Amino acid sequence: MLMVGPELPGRRACASSNNALRFKPRPLSNLAGASGLAIAAAVVFSPSQTLACTATPVVIEGIVQNVVVDCNSEDTAEAFATSFDATLDDGSESGFSVEYDGNGADAINIMGGQIVQGQDGAEFVNPPAIAGTTEPYFLDERDNVIETLGGDDAFTMNDGIVGAAEAPVSVFLGTGNDRFTIDGGTIYGSIFGEEGNDTFDVGGTGTINEQIYGGAGNDVVTVSGEGAVIGSTAEPDAIGLEGGDDRFTMTGGTVGAAVSGGDGNDRLTVAGGTIAGFLAGNSGDDIIRISGGTITGFVLGEDGIDTITVEGGTLTAGARGGLGNDVFNFSGGTAAAIYGDGDDDTVTISGGDIGLVSGGDGNDAISIGGVAAVAAVSAGAGNDTTTLSADAAIAGSVALEAGDDTFNMTGGTIGGDVTGGEGVDTVTIRDGTIAGGINAETVNLRGGSIGGDIGGLSGNTLTIEDLAPLDLRDGVIFSGVGAAGTISGVDLAGGGESQNFIGFSSLGLTGSTLRFIGATQVIDALTLRNASTLFSNGATTLGSQDGGFGNLSVVGSTLTMINGDPTDTLTLGGLTLDNATIGIDVDQVGSRADRIAANGAVTAMGNNIILVNLIGAPELVQTTQIPILTAAGAPIGGTFDVSGITGTPAALFNYQVVEGPGGLFLLASPNDEVVGAVAAVDAAAAAQTVNTFLDAVFDITGDAAEYGLGLAGGAPVAAAPTFGIFASGQFAQVDHDGFTISSGAANIAGPSFSSEDFSAALSLDFNAAKHFGFDAEYGLNIGVFGGYTSTDVGMGSFGGFNFTGEAQNESGMAGAYVLFRREVNYVLVSGTALFGNTDVQNGILGGAAGEYDTVGYAVTASAGRIFALSDRMRFDLRGGILGVSFTGDSYTDNLGVAHGETEVSFGALKFEPGVYGDFQWQNGMVFSPYLRGELQQRFAYENTAIADGRSFEFDDSDFSAAVMAGFNLKVMQSATVSAEVRGKASSDSTTLAGKVGLKVAF
């Protein structure tokens, strides 16, 4: 049934009578004072013909089943009158009775116009009483009310206005499963669903200026389009679903205040639009889903086990779970904060942008992953579990707070710290980045990057494992009280980074590395096992928590103090060595070495190794004795093998560890084998300088022989009969397997070397026989020459040294020769002096450099005979002898190592046959190719070098063979050019050389 009347204060449910009235048709006049539209419980009416609204009853068997009221677009703002329809006829002769109790499926359709409160002083009319009763039934006298009473009623509005801002008109749907729909127009008032499963649709451009109250029952409220529920300042809610398992869905529009679910298991869904207050599930197990829109107040689960899902949209204030084991799922959108509040909440965040995440009281589970961005996390009181993974980011810190909390991190980033707070907390890091530090009772590091320190440790609480790359800051501090730590398979000292430990009862390393740089490391017992390494540099102390000294056990592992500084110290309590390796820096000249100072007992078991790194100039003359370990208590025992680090100057020595008063001492004696390799650099430079020198001499004398004997382009003819000038240049590449080095009874295979050689010479030849007129029977040529030689020697690897040295010699030479010929027989003799300087760098001595002067002398004598094989071919049979002496001065390199004189001397027999041809070209030039061989046997070879007072002899093959092929091209009577290639080999060297020359006669 439909009624209009004033709203009673505080009323949210209709109290009108649903009793039937039976009456005779009679006119009802002067209803102008009623509020807007009045439909009495006992009255079926229709407005007058001039008004917009019509009421149509549906009558079956004389009983009104329901009433339909249609309001058109005409203006009904003024007071209007209605009357009974006197023409209604139920078929009886004596008139009819209309009976209706208001429980039908009534409908109000408002399509336009305006319904407002009537004029003051209007007359209210009571209908007659029912026969046999004394209680009158009267029209509803309340202002500002449209009431449908019982039944499944429908209120539809798509245009027009109901009420006014200063005089609101509310709608009471009454009992029954009612439907309220507005998609246009404005209602200045509230909508009350009252009892029943009511449905409210606010869409289009429809506006409700006050509230919607669902009342009892499982109600459904939908806001969409540009629909609006404004609310009022008198009530916090714009939409109150009240009792029952209600549903609220919003895809657009505006709600001007809060939305409250009330009692029951409500479902609240927001996909768009704006709520200018909070969204609350209230009591019951509510489900709240937000995928779009804006909510300016909190999203509240409140009492019950609520589920809040956010996939998009904006939560300006954030979300709160309230009491109950609430569930938060956040995959998109933004929220200022998430508060789990009381009880055991579950918060899962996989996307979106969120401010603070707070678990509140209870044993909460907080999971942050995906691409979520969170400002900070506060787990709150209770035994909480917090997880960070994937690419999620927490800009600030993570505070686990009170309770025995757990934090697991497998990815993502944290811009601040992770702190445990009260309780026994456990933090496990497998991947990701923490810009700050960690403070918790138990910390497990299995990967990731941590920029701060690790503190708050206690009990068996620090574990570091090699499950993923782990990056800690240089100088990181691990601290606690009575902490126990294990480190397995992790290279913490990589890249030179160091660590510090404070407040540890024990720390064990397995296959791992640590680095201490000075300071006091408070560890009662430190154990290295399974190939672990402890780097200890500077003045480091291993202390204990009671103020004493900590103990160190090295089992199958390494303690190294090597860093290029022989003044490092490690002070500790007891020391146990079991198949251990100790590395130390040693300064022989300063009698200093890294030192271990044990204030307790030192026990050595198994076979222990000491590695020595030599610092500064080595002492190559005498044995040095340096203390390396001081100990208190019983004898140390055990065995020690000592060696220098391969590839460093320390490998120059033989070592021995001896136990003496108060500890261990290192004895270092020079190693003949490697000291010989030191001297090999000078020996190789000297030998190769001599070879280059002799090759230059033989190039000059060979040119003189070819010219004087007519082997270079026919019989010697000159434009001027007396002089000739010969110029030549030679390039050579030599590869040598290395000398055999000897000192006393020891023979050493020295380092290989290679050499790049160059020489250039100019000679002046004087034909004395022609000048003095006896050239018809004899030939006599006298020549003087000068030149330049350079040798660049590079040494190969030796004994672990990749670079053993290099040397460069540059020299000038001067000499003379005499060629005497009688018919086809000849004799050629020469004498030459060489003066130069050698720069040397010794790789075995760590790049030690020096320079020294050199001087050498050589004499040669050859005899030969020329045989004519044809008119164009001749055979030169030549042989001879030579002697050479070369000396390099003593010098001291820049490390202070003294190097004595280098000397090379030997004699040699040479056999040099050759075949020459002469071919005259049509242009008058004479082309004279040749092929020569050379067999050389050295004798009395001496090559000695001295390093720091020790003399070494260097020997290689005495026999060599060479093949030379070239040509002379006489381009004119006074000028001849020449070129030659030469290959030479012995059992330990090969040479490939080339020569170009020019001969000019005048």
C-alpha cells in the first residue's frame, strides 16, 4: 500500500496499520493539506483530472490487490486535491465495498514533476470507522513520507523531484522484498528498505540527497553511472545496509559519506566512483573487493573474519581489518596504509602502492611480492611472519616488533633496516637488497645484499651459507651476546672486504673466507675447517667475551697475513694447527716478518705449511733468521714445510722453521737455482749482443770479399780505381731455448729467451794494389768501418715466474780489415771493437732495474780459393777462425742487489763455401745470385754472470749451421745493390735474418 505523510522522528521502519477498511463510496474533499501524495490504507483514489499523478487499483473479486501510482512530468509543486472514484463498481446494485490491507505489490513510478510538502493548515480527513469497531482508521498524517507498507513493492524514478532541500520527503518501502530504482531526478530525503530482502539501484543521473538504509533482510544496493547518494551531516553513513547478509556494488557515481554493512556477512564491491567517507563491513564475516574508484575514508572490516581484496582504485586513508582473523589481498591500486588490527590476520600484497603495512596484535602473516611498493612494515605484537619476494620494494624499514617473529626475504628491496624488537626473532635472507642492517636474535644469510650491520644475535643464531651470491658491506659488524655462528662455503673476504665480530661464544668456518683488518674481534673460539681461509692484516686481536683472549683452531685451512706489509700482528689466546697453512710477509733486510703472538698454548699436528712472501730487496748472500710465532706454554711440536710463493722473489730461497726460545723462527737461505735465473738476464743480453756484433762484422768483411774478389757482379772495375764505400743493414729474430746454468756441481735449465737484433754499418775500402800498381799479380784491399748494433732480449717464464726479465743493449763499433789476393787465392783478416750500454729489468727480483756499460773485441781470419765452374759460375771455398771477448760492468739494481761483471769469450772455426753466378741483362745490369753455407764450431766458450756475489756459468750449443741466399745487382759500373736472407740453427736456437746493402766505387 502507498502512503504519503510526515516522517516521525527517528523512524526507520513503517508503523502504519495494515488492517482493512470497508466503506461506502463517498467523495473526499479538500485533501490539499496532505503532504504531496497521500494514499490511505483504506482508500483507493485517483488525483483529479488536472494533476500529474494517477493511482490505479487492481481489484479482483472486490478486493484491491495492489495500487499503481504514476506521476507524469507535470508540475505538482502546488497543493492538490484527490477524491474517491465514485464510478467504481464492483457489480452490486447497492454500491460496492473496496477492501485493501496494503500488503499488495504496489508500484510508484515517478517520471517527472515535483512532489513537495503541502500548505500549512490543510485539513486532514479521517475515513469512517469499520462497523462494530470504535477505533477509527485515518489517513497517515505525517509530513514528508511516501510509504508503501507491506508487500513486494516497487519504487521507480527516472525524472522529477521528490521533496525539497528545506523540506525533505523520505520513502519507506515497508515490509516485503521491495525494489527501489532511481536513474534520474532527485529525492530530497532518505530511503528506508525496512524489513525484507530489498534491492536499491541508484544509477544514471539519479540523486538521493540523504541516506539509504537497507533495514532488516538481505538487501542489495547498487550505485552506478553518475548516480549519487549524498548523505547528511547528521549521520555518518550515506548508505547503511543494516541487518542481514547484504550486498553493495559500486561501479560509478558518488557516495557523499560512509557505507556501512551492519550486522551480517556482507559483500561490498567497489569498481569505480567515489566514496567520500569510510567503507565498513561492520560485524559479520564480510567480503570487501575494490578494483577501482576512490574511497577517502578507511576501508574497515571491523568484527568478524573479513576478506578485503584491492585490485585497483585509491584508498586515501587505507584499510583496517578490525577484530577477527582478517584476510587482505592487495594486487593493485594505492592505499595510504593497511592495518590488520587485532587477531591473526593474513596480508598478501602483490602489486600497487601502499604506505604503512601494520599487522597489529595477533599472529599475523604478511607477504609482499610481485611489483608491490610499500613505504614501511610494522608487524605489531604477536608471533608474526613477514615475507618479501620478487621485485617488491619497501622504501623504509621493516619493524617486526613484539613477539617471536619470522622474516623471510627471497627478493625485492628494503630501503632501511630490518629490526626484530622484543621476542626471539628469526630473519632469513636468500636474495634481494637491504640498504640498512638487521637486528634479530637469529639471522640466516643465504644470499642477497645487505648494506648495514648485523646485530642483536644470541645463542646458535648466525648462519651464512653459499646458496646464492651474498654481498655485505666492507667492514660489516656482526654483534650480539653469547652468539654462535657458522659460515659454510661463502667467500666473505672476496674483493678485499673485511668483517668484524663482537660478542660471539663460537664461530666456525667451513670452506669459507674471512678478513680481519686490525681491531679486536670478540670470539671465544674461532675454528677454520675444510679449506677455509682467514686473512688477518694490521694489528688484530682475537678477544673473548670475558675480556681475555680468544682461541683459534686452523684445521686443513689457511691463516694468511700476506698483504705486502711485514709488520702485521695477530694476538690471541691458544692456537691449534692441524695440517694448516700460514702465509706471512718477510722483509729480509729489515729482519721483520708478520707475527703471531699466542698468549696460551700452541699445538701443531700433522703437516703444516708456511708460505713466504718476500718484501723489499732479497738477501742473496747469507742466511737470515726471523721470528714468526711467539708462544707461551709447552713446546709446539708438529712439522712445518716452508716455501716461497711461486712466481715471486720469495721462491729464490730455501726455508726452514726451527723452534727456539719463545716460539718459532724462520731461516731463509738463497736458492741457487733461482738466483742463477736472476743472472741469466745479464748472460742472455751479453751473448746476444756478441752474436749481433759478429754478424755485423761478417756482413762487412763479406761485402769486402765479394767486391775485392769480383764475386759481386764480375771482375772489380771502378770509375775511380782506388776507393769503394759499402753500406749495409741487418735485421734478425732469434729464439733460444735457454742456457744450461751451472754453479759448482749444480746444473740448471735456464729460462728461454728471444731477441730482436739490428745492425747498420758503413765501410771505406782502399784498393792499395791498384793504387801502388801491383794489382796485375796481387790484390790488396784495406778497409775501415764503423756501425751501430742494438739487441732487445725478452726472457721467458721460469719456475712459476711468468716474467723473468728483459734487457736492451745499444752499441757502437769500429774496425778494420785487410784482403790479400794472389790469383784465385786470398786471405781476409779483421779486427773490431764494440762499446755500448745495457739496460736491464729483472722480473724475478720484482722488476728490479739497472744499467751498465759494455765493451767487446773480435778478430777474424779467413782463407779461401775461387774455382771457376763455368764462364758464369764460380765456387768460393772459404774457411777461417775467430776470437771474441766481451765484458759487462758490475752494477747494483734499484732494489740494492749487487750484480757482478758479465763476461763472454770464445774461439770458433768456420767453414763457408758458396756458389756465385753472373748474368748480364740486356740493359747492361749484372745480376749475381749466390748461395752460401756456414758451419761453425765454437771452442773455449765462456759466459759468466754474477748475482749478489754468486758466479754462474751459462752454456749452450757450440755447433751451428746456417744457409744464406742473396744477390748482388750491379746497376751501373760504380754502384751495386744487394739483398740476403739467412737462416741459422743450433740444437737450442734458431735465427731468421735479412740484409740489404749498397756498394759504391769511386
